[in-house]
Amino acid sequence: MGFMVEGESNAYFAGDTDLFEGLDEVARGANLALLPVWGWGTTIGEGHLDPRRAAEALSLFRPDVAIPIHWGTFAPFGLGSRLWRERHVPVREFERFAEDAAPATEVRVLLPGEEAAYP
């Protein structure tokens, strides 16, 4: 489930999603996009954005700022230490793909617990 919060600035929260027909219309006018770049654990299931598809989403509606979400925060029991070492891989891939797909969009990577002001 995703949604747009409209006001002085518009923010699109993608939730758990993948690319879908009409995404450009749903997110049109977003100044800020919160996009998932991974799933849960070591693999990503169907219906979720990966780093490349999240960058492709940016190319559809081109927000001013994108904050990648759903990476490096929780791990299934027993995989915590392995995933903790690898948690930055999806977000760093997203940064590289976003630079090519939507070079005018600023990517802000926040660690769990960090905050950002917009604009």
C-alpha cells in the first residue's frame, strides 16, 4: 500500500510495492519519495522493489529527493550478523542506479533512527 501526502510539498510513500502501471500517475507531483529498495532477509520476494527497479521508479516521476527505505533495519532470527555486514549493499546499488535513472533527484540515505528535513 502506498500513498501520497499532499500539502506545501508532496510526499509519496511507496510502502511494499513493485513497479506497476500507473505509478507515474499516482506519484506525479511528488517532491519527496520514500521508496523500498529491498525486502526481508537475504532474498527479495515478488512484488517488491529492488535497487534497480526503485531507481526506475524515480525515472517515472522524478521527485526532488528520494529516501530509500526497507533496507538494513530488521533481519530474520539467526541471520542478523550476516545481514548486518551486508545491509548497505542494496542502498549503495540504489544510489548508483538512481544517479543514471534520475540524475536530478537527490538521494538521501538515512541510517535507522536518523531523520531528514525537507526541503
